[in-house]
Amino acid sequence: MHRGDCTDATVFCGACANNAAGFLQRKKIPCCLQDVVEQAIAAAQYAANAYSGQAADAEAALRDLFADRPELIARAEEVAAYSMEQVECIAEVYNGVSSACA
């Protein structure tokens, strides 16, 4: 992607976040795109808050089900942590955008 240092769309934190932040400092994004980003962030936050109880229940059930497979539990924990890290990077970059859009 831009400047060649953001080459994996599954990784936003780091080079891609830096590219996005730099772009957003220089240019305004279209209001419709800013609205999409804000709605996506709000939806992710809502889902995390609204369904945290069910997620905890599902996690407990899966931990019980896979108690004899600790490597699967560890991998699931890694994927969940990685996903949350990426979402936090996206939110950090786009929440830093001024509300003025093009």
C-alpha cells in the first residue's frame, strides 16, 4: 500500500496506522467515509458492551470443552488479543481525526 511499508491488509497497527494517520493529518476524508468509520467503531464498542455476558459464557463453555487441548485455548486467546489490538489501533487513528470532513 502507500509507500510500500503497509503490505498486509490484516495488519493495521504499525505501518498502516502510521500511513493512515499521516494521510488524515494532510487531507480531509469524505464525510460519508468518516460516518462509516465512526459507525463501525460505535458498532464494535456496542457489541463488546452488549454481548460481554454471552461472550464470557461462551468462553467458559469453550474452555471446559477444550480443557484437554491447551494449545487451542492459547491460540484462541492470541487471536482474540490480536483482533482487539487491531481494532484499538483503528479507533485510535480515526478518533484522532477532526470532525471537519470534506
